[in-house]
Amino acid sequence: MASAMLGGPATATPVAVTGERGQDGGLGTCSPVENPSTAGWTSYSEMKRELDRLAQASGGTVGVESIGTTHRDRDIMAARVGTGPQVIVVTGAIHGNERTGVEAQLSLLKTLAGNSPEAKRIRSEVTFVSIPMLNPDGLELNRRVNDVSWADTEAQFPQLAGATPAWYYRSGDLPGFDLNRDFHPDLDYVPQPEDMPGAQTDAGFYLNPESRAVRDLYVSLQEEFGSVAAVVDLHHMGPCNETTGGPRDGKQVTVAIDYPPLGVNDGAAYLDDYPLLDQDKSRRYALAAMDGLTDSYGAQSPLAGVVRYLHPEEREFAGQGRSAFALNGSASVLFEVRGQTQSFGQKQKGMLVKTVETGLMSIIKAMADGSVNTLDGDDFFDYPDYGWDTASGD
């Protein structure tokens, strides 16, 4: 278990969205590349040093600890700031080549640890628990998956010897798991050979130390606070989706935001086993981020290119962390910021990191002042969606 130390909405104009490639309306030329540059992004060792620096500079306001270690013996670091009764957990870089969430969380930790009246007020109402870099092995290799073989997995779980590998395991010269499929809403689940290989619509199996570390932290926070109010997962998507019509006609989508994809009728089939599921609550928290971005930057700003992640009823990902924790009663929100395959310049990087940070802060402020509880979850659907495709990083 993790240590307990980790002590009026805007009116959005519905518009259509296309997947065409072209100019991005302020964020540079849309230019997909096979291996995006890592220059200028925070490495694993730099992240650890920055967390240590924040803890020391804050005089104890920021608490930092390792909540587990990866297969390659890297620490999975978590930081905590605030003493409020509402707890929010944010994870970044579960896909190792999706780095914006690392930068945004480090900046947000610094802001929330500050001495401003607003920071102090927020800390008294909200406890922010940050896992900036959930997949450091994948990040250091600049790839989506972590770094572990199925043979290593069988050694960890002898009962799986001879079983078919889980469907989200990727074999090859550099094998690993898509960690964002490795979660299960039964927080006591132990991997069983008869459950392998599973399928996209099934829960995952907690085969990896990264997913187990998040689960154990979540359980410890449940024990401490009674419940975890919200879980937010930070990702990248494709770089080239554009809006058509409305105030941002022909501009690039900057960030897509979503609630848990649990199949038909908003996950109704899960309610008998997981009656705490509250999809409207997740939409309210998502809406707090979307409205906050629109209010902060104005509809014309490239930083306010906010859309819904396409959410057809056939999308069902029970093995994602956001789904597993939503089934345990938490509001759960996905950020997909532009840039999965993009070569960023420093200006573009800074703008996109700021977008993520502002969206997170908007949720936290709405928790602190209680306004997240007064939003109408159906207003989430007033925002446009965009055409989800294989370039997306969900």
C-alpha cells in the first residue's frame, strides 16, 4: 500500500469537427513524425530531482514518495499537496511517449504549494495527489508501452505459466504492455489463467507494477478519505483534427476531454456489480475543465480548442484506469491533448502544457468552491466531438 503521507459555466457553441490535415491556427504546422523528439521534455531523473526540489522548497507543503518500482527498477513517484477532504488523483505518461502531463503536473504542484490566498484556500478544501510519470520505463524508451516480457510476467505470476498472453501485451524485440488496459474494477483482483487473454471490452489483470501501484494508492486514499472524489488521466492524441464552423472554424483541436467509455447506456450493464458508478458526476468534472479553458482563454484562442472525445456507445474499455476507478465511485476524466505524433517547438509545447495545467486547475477550483456539484452534466454534450481514429492515444 502507498503511504498515507501522500498527506456559471460558459456556453459552448456546438460545431462539427473533421480529421483533415493542415495549418493549426496558432500551434504550428501539423507535421506527424514517426519518432517525435524528446528534446526539451523532462526525463525520469529530472522529474525525480524536481519533485525533491519542490518538497524541500515548500517546507513540507509538498510530500513526495515512491509508491512502487517498475520492472526496470525505476521509482513510480507520487506527490501530494493540500489537506482538504476532497481528494483528486492525476496520472501522467501512462503511455511513455505522451509527455505533456508530466510538465503540467510539475508546474501545478508548484502553483498549489505557493503562498497566495487562492493556493491556501484550495489546499484547505482539496488534496491533490499527482503521479507525474506513471510509465518511466516507456518514457525513457520514448514509446507507448512499458518494458517487460511475458516470461517475466509468468515469473511474477507462476499460475500463468503456459497461459495465452493478455491481449494488450505486445511481443517483439521490445515487448511490453499497454498499461492503460491493465486495470480491473475489483481492486482485490489476482490474475487467473482462465481469464487470459481477455478482450478490449474486458477488465485488465493488474499484471504490471505500475497499475498495481496506482490501485494500491487509490485504496489507501479510500481508507484515509472515505472516497476518492476524482481521477484524471492525461494523454496525447493525433495532431491534425480541425473544427468546422463556429468561432474556431478551420482551427486545430487542442484538447479532447472525456468520461469513462463503458458501452451501451452509459455502462448500465455494470451497475449491478458496481452500483457506485456515476457517469453524470464524471461529466460534471469533465465540464469543469472544458468551461474553465473556454472562460480562461476565450473561444478564439488556440488554447481553447476544446472538444469532446468521441464517445459512441460501442466504445467499451473496462480495463482503463479511468473506467475501473469510475466503477468504484470516482469521477473520472480523460485529457487527450494534441500531439501524439507531432514534433513540437518550444512555443507550441509551452502552450499545450499550459492548456493541460489550466484544465486541471479548473477542476480543482470547481472542487474547492463546490461549483462542480452544481453543473449540469448534460451540458458536456454541448461541446463538439471529433472523429476518433487509430491516431488517438486513449
